Amino acid sequence: MKKIYPLILASIVISCIFTGCDKLRGRAYAPETPMDSTLVIYYSQNGATRAVAEELRFQLGCDIAEVKPVRPYNGDYDATVARMEDELQYGGVIDMEYPDIDYAKYKTIFIGTPIWGGKCSLPIYSLINEHYWVGKKIFTFCTYGSGGLDSMTRQVADTQKDCTIICGFGIENDSICNAPEIIHRYLDESL
């Protein structure tokens, strides 16, 4: 079952984007404060986290950036988790391609990741271990099959001790089509 999971997830994401989940461009959130000092940064293995990150960027009207591993993960969940466990034995920080970002200009950073084996993805783990942001407000968000937002938020808090870490929102892979409403509700309640 886990071997076909990525195919099922990819099919859901593709069908949401291309065949009638026109909700994936929800109404823009109208924040009381300007979002020009906000960044959404994320890693997406199969497109689900990318769809959520792009919707978040759309609603906030802020900047967005994607991080990518030098050696991509193949999309098979079991193989990905096994590779992650191997890489964690060697510290868990992997070779990454980071976009050229001037983090100093951002006060708020939204960090998004798929959840692998109850943890944040290694590309995001590498990001939070290689970049140290002082005084930032960091919101977490994730896509998942069976949870992991709290553990991902703890991982961020463990590495970013001089920041305000806010446990954001998680969107189950089966609910990607509901991302606009979930994000809008979260922003209404949290910002």
C-alpha cells in the first residue's frame, strides 16, 4: 500500500489543480499589517507542499522560495523514509541547493515541509540546521498522511532558539483541495 501512496497523492494533487478544484486559488487574506517582510520557504517532494506554499503566498501576498536537495528523493515513501533514517545516522544535514535569499529583510518566515516518518523532511531539517535566524517569527506548516506538525515544530524550535516559533497548520494529503479555506481560517485566527 505504501508503494502506491505517492501515486495516489500525486493523482489527488494533479486532479485538484487541473480538474476542478478551482478552490486552490482562494480569496486573498487581507492582513492588517503588510506582508512584504514575510517569506514562505518550503520543500516539496511530490507537489502537495508546493501547492499549499503557493496558496499561502497568494493569500499573504509575500515572497516565496523553494529549497531542493542536490540528490533528489525518488517519491517512494518507504524508500524516502529509509534513506532519511540512513542520512540521520550521519547528522541528517544533506547537500542542498538554497535560493539566494537576504533573510535580514524578513521579520516573519513560514517554513513548510512534508512529514516523513513523523518528522520534517531532511531538506527542511538541513535548512533549519544550516541557517540561524535571530529575532524572527517562524510559523510552521506541513502536509502529511498521519500527522507530524507538533514534532516538526519542536525540530524547528530546537534549532532556532532565538526566534518566536509558532505551531502553524497541517494539511492532510487527502485534503489539499481544501487548502484555501484551511489557510484562510488559520490566518484569520492567528495573525
